[in-house]
Amino acid sequence: MAIQKVLIVDDSPTERYFLTDILVKKGYSVSTAESGEEALQKIKADKPQLILMDIVMPGQNGFQVTRSITRDPETQDVPIIICTSKGQETDRIWGLRQGARDYIVKPVDPAELLSKIAALG
């Protein structure tokens, strides 16, 4: 099933706009959340088909939110791609251990992002 509905979780308005712009131009339906807590509420209300998750956010960080989503039977089937400025290999490994399907380091390359989404769909 091709991915259509994407939730972008990032506390930076600039990043949310940038990622939304890339995806909307390619025909995706995009919603956004500014925090992990808001993301969890939105996922329960309207389950996305993919989540783009930032790590460094106020409140719960992206690792914690990813773990919550992937351990919940209702949401564990939603793939998560972490999009973060944390570029260390240890961060990438930890993110994948929390249940993320992929990991992209900012600044996000639109072609890389779209190919990773296509690979999931």
C-alpha cells in the first residue's frame, strides 16, 4: 500500500515547513505536530501511514516518542523515519533500536527522503 498520510513531528517551524513543502509537492497528505505529546494525540485521532520524527524536542524526545509508538499494538505498524541533526552513529543505532525504520541526518536531502519513503511503501 502506497504511503499517503504523513505526520511530521518537529519543534522547528522552519523544518516542519521545509518537510511539508517537499511532501505536498509530491502529493502526500501532511499533518504536523510540534512535540512528542502532540504527536501521540494526533496519531490516536487520525493514524498516519508514516511518521517523520525529530529527536531534540521539548518534553518527550523523539527516541521516547518512537518507543511509545512502536510498543503500542494500535500504532506499532506505522513506520517511523527519524529526521534529526544528531548525526552520530550511536544516535542512529539507538534510534533504530527504538523501532525507527530509517534515520536521516539534517539538513534533509529531498531526494534521499523521498527514496526512503518510496522504499517503505
